[in-house]
Amino acid sequence: MNGYLIIYEWTGSNYSAYAPDLPGCIACGDTREETEQLMKDAIILYIDELKKDGQTIPEATTEAGMIEVGIV
């Protein structure tokens, strides 16, 4: 089972999310939890479509990290 990095963004009125390793795979919802479930569903559909088209499933290669900086 592959795991993909998901980026969540608060837009001011809802959440949006995307997977950098799966171009065009996005979702949005009212809460982060809803957006997470919608993103999971979107990834499953995305991969199913790639398989139907005989395309390669992208590997999860994107990494993320946090860097703390002092506020002056």
C-alpha cells in the first residue's frame, strides 16, 4: 500500500488539499476531516483511472518537513 503526502490549506472558508505526487488530484471540504476523506476517495479514483488507461502509478517521492524560525 502506498501512502502519499497530502497538503492541506485553509482557504478562509473551507479546506483544500492536493497530493504533489498525483498531479491534478485535489479535494476540498468544510472541515479538515471531511477533506481528508474526500482526498482519500479522490486518490482511489485517480489510481483506478490510471490503471484503466494502462498508465504507471506514480511513486510517493515528495517529503515534507517543518523548519522553526524565530520571530523578530
